[in-house]
Amino acid sequence: MSAAIIDGKAAAAALRARIAAQVAELMQQGVTPGLAVVLVGENPASQVYVRSKAKQTVEAGMRSFEHKLPAETSEADLLKLVRELNADDAVDGILVQLPLPAHINAELVLEAIDPAKDVDGFHPVNAGRLATGAPSLVPCTPLGCLMLLKQLKGDLSGLEAVVVGRSNIVGKPMAALLTSESCTVTIAHSRTRDLPAVCRRADILVAAVGRPGMVKGDWVKPGAVVIDVGINRVSAPELGEGKTRIVGDVDFESAAAVAGAITPVPGGVGPMTIACLLANTLTAACARRGLPKPA
Ligand code: NDP
């Protein structure tokens, strides 16, 4: 293996410590940022995420408001809660955990969130601001990827970046952020022709696909930085019968032999996502009150 392993766990811990210090400073001005997380139903993965978000919010010194609603909650009741949270001055950030039950129109709910409190950055107003280069709340996963990249390389200007995946949650905002950093950006997807050749152009290769181990070592330009966003649960008979493990969208062994640096899965992009949620809550708390963000 030649690649440096990008330690997302350590980067996230450092970011959380920075945020905790900034929150402490803000509290001296009488402001305690608050994050409301809404969970509808009993999806086990969502329950784990929500628990972890609440724990880290409190550890950073912020207020956490958890709203756990039964799976049969109506769309109207969920929209009513969102409107109440919009109006609640103690709440700076609102996150509605996805996926929502099938009878609820997720788009409608996300669009009901006040863009100033939209710490997931999924509201069309924030997506539009990001696309036009205006200040906005940026989706947490791509924001975390960008932080890792800047920490590693500093100035990204002029680099060739290839983002595989064009979702509104990861691929598109990632491409917008890299464009703002003056990278030359290609967005690849399921219809891209000769994907391996496109990927080989990349100085920065971001994989956000949802296909275990799809990106192979011979798709990677020697020395490139590889950011693996994928979280895929695969069966792992080597760990015992019925066992599973989490792998990324990149075939780690072969890619690490060629890349200059690479994020592992787990321990790469994942931990940065929640840390960036806290960062967005702090940003929202300051912006709503017209306060500068503490240094
Ligand atoms: P989506 O399913 O919304 O999007 C996947 C994208 O990959 C689509 O644009 C799709 O193309 C593209 N794609 C699918 N198959 C291929 C292929 N064979 N070749 C090229 N492109 C392909 O997924 P998300 O963006 O929401 O998530 C992507 C991955 O990131 C998942 O594994 C998810 O679990 C993970 N994730 C991780 C997070 C973290 O915190 N680390 C947070 C969010 C997601 P098309 O548009 O043409 O269909």
C-alpha cells in the first residue's frame, strides 16, 4: 500500500472540539445553539443516527431537542411540528431524518423547513444558493469531504475533480463545492461512458454511488486523492455465519496501492458528517442573530 490513510475520525474529533470551544464563546453572549432532530417511525439505522446526533450535540454544549413520532404520523401533523420548530427561537437547526415513511411526501416536508434553520442543506433555497456561490447551509457529507480535502491539500484550485454520483444529497453539492474551489469538475453517473477512463483523469476522485467496491485501483490516477463516501453493508462470512460488515464504493486494497491518499470505510467520511451537522447548527445560530461566527 502506498496511499496515506485519511483519518476522518481524528479530523471529526478535532472539528467537534473546535465547535465546542466556539459554542462556549457564544454562550458568554447568552446564546446556546439548539438542534431539533425529528424521527418518524422505527427504522433501526435512523434510530442509531439520531441517538448519535443527539449525543454529539450535547457534548458540543448545544441543546438537543428530539422528536420521535410514530410511523403512522400524518403528513399534516409532521408539517405542523416543522412549523412549530420554525417558530421556536430556541431551535437554530432542524433536521428531519430520512427516509420518511412512504405515506409522507419528503420533498414537501423538507421544503417546509425555514431555510435559515435547514442544517441538512437540502432546502431548494440552500441548494440554489450553493449553486450560485452565495453563502448557504451546505449538505453535511460533501462539506465534510471538502474539509478533509482542504486539510490535506490546502489550495485545490486547478485540480481535476471527478465526482461519481449525482444525488442532491452528495454528488451535486460536492461538485458545486469543488467548482467553488476552482477545481475542473466532472460529474459521472450511471450513464457515463467509459467510467474507468473518466475516473483516471481525476486528481480528486469522489465516489458517492452506493455500489460496494465499484471503483478499482486501475481507475485511479497514481497519486490521486480518493474520497469514498459509500456506506454499503455486505455479508462477511469470514467473520462468522450471518455476519456483515460495512464497505465503501472503492475497492480499498487496489485503490490504496495507487492513490496518494484515501479515506477508509468506516472511519473516513462518515464521522465528518455529524461533526459538520454541528458546524452547520453553529453557523445557523450565528447567522440568524446576525452574530459573527466565533473564531
Ligand atoms: P443515490 O442512490 O441517491 O445516488 C447514487 C448515484 O450513483 C446516482 O447518481 C447514480 O447515477 C450513481 N450510480 C449508480 N450506479 C452507478 C454506476 N454503475 N456507475 C456510475 N454511477 C452510478 O445515493 P447517495 O448519493 O444518497 O449515496 C451514495 C452513497 O453514499 C451510498 O452508499 C450512501 O450510503 C452513502 N452515503 C454516505 C454518507 C456518509 O455520511 N458517509 C451520507 C450519505 C450517503 P444515476 O443518477 O444515473 O442513477
